Amino acid sequence: MDRIGGFLRILRPVNSVMMGLSILVGVVIAGGLRSSIPLEYLALAFVTGFTLTGSAMVINDYYDREIDAVNEPNRPIPSGEVKPSEAIAYSLLLSAAGLAAAYLTSIPSLAIAVFSWLAMMVYSAWGKRTGFPGNLIVSTCIGLPFIYGGAIAGNISTSLLFSALAFLSNTGREVTKGIVDTEGDGARGVKTIAVAYGVEKAAYIASAFYIVAAAASILPLLLNLVTLWYIPFVAVTDAGLIHGAVTLLRDHSRESSRKVKNQILYWMLFGLLAFAAGTLL
């Protein structure tokens, strides 16, 4: 049972589901539901987002197994629930499923999926050690699902602003993760902002990204891209982002940063609801 749980946990199911849902929200934002997109394409889109994200999570844990032995010894690979060789095979299987689903959707979808997959592989094998540039690679991949959804709907331009909001929020989260992992990252030469410049400066930079993301969230309203139903949902997200920023500035210890990192993921999920409500209702 622990082995099954390990293979599930290494997927980061919350992250993987979020990416699948982000693609569907991207379709909604771009007006795809009004163009009678076949349900099987929507199902394939979710599968693509879920499996490629899962693949990225698994291969990232493979490359991070020595760092995680210090930072997160309970994760599936350092704890022995998943063997390194099994992680590679698992990631390849998930990658094949995701790329196949993208191919069955459309050629533009496949092109975006391949780009995202390559970016995450480069990040896991090399990019993470670059620190902030690696954070930007991850955030680019977090923003791509909205563009992917726009490609399915045939209207990418509308999705760009929402992609940018996701990019900003996640960059703050990535910098926050660097505070949590400072000990292991420093030992392995990973040049995160927290390692290179100290956790206090990292806390200020992460907080700045959260605040800018919250401030920029008003733009969809000003540009008439969403209805008034967007407001109550995005207000909750913005309150969460600002709370995370204030918390980090007051206390940028490892445990405090870990809580902020985990909470931001759920505020981003609520942000998805804001995007969907503002375009559906």
C-alpha cells in the first residue's frame, strides 16, 4: 500500500489536476464553449495537462533525490517508496500518454505540449541549478495551459493576460520554495535567490511577485474580459496572495515559508475559479 501511495504522491496530484483544469479554463476564457468543441477534445486536453505535469513532477524528484534526502526525506524516492529507475520509467510513461493525447487533439496543441515538456525536462536536468532563471522556466510552463486552451478554442490572444497572472503568482511561489529548500540547495550548488542572496531578500522578492500579481488581477475587468462574477472569486485569491506576502515579510523562517508555499497553491486554484466564473457566468 505504501508503494501505491508513493506512486500517487510523486505525481503531486493537486498540481497535476490544477494544470489539467487550467487548460479547460483556458478553453473557457477563449470562448471555446461557444464554438461547440467536442467533449473528447476537452477530455484529451485535461489528460495532457495532468499527465505532462505528473511526468515533470516525477522526473524533478528523480533529479532532486539527493537534495530531497536532506530537505524532504519523506518524499517517495528518498523514503524508498519509489525506486529511482521506477521514477524514470513512470515519467516516460506519463510523458507518452500526455503527448499522445495532445497529438490526438491538434497539431498546434502538440507543438505547445512538446515545448512545455522539453522546458520541464531542461529545468529538471539543468535549469533548477540556475536558480531564478529556473524559476522562470517553471512559471512559463504554469502559464502555458491557458495558451494551450486558447489554441484549442482558436483564440490564443485572450488567454495571454491570464497566463501572465499565473506566471507572476507562481514565480513568487518558486522563490518561496527556494527559502524552504535553502539547506539542501546550498549543499548541491543550486543558486536560488535564497542561497545566493539570503532568505530575507528572497522573501522580499517573492512578496513583490505576489503583490504585483494581485494588483494586475484588476486588468481583466478593466479590459472587459470578464463579468462581475470575477470579482468575489479573485478578491479571495488576492487576499490570499497579499496575506502570503505579509506573512513572508514578517517571518521568513523555513516553516513559515513552507506554509506560505502550500497555501499559495490553493489560492492559485481559487484564481482558476475566478477566471472560470468571470467568463462563464
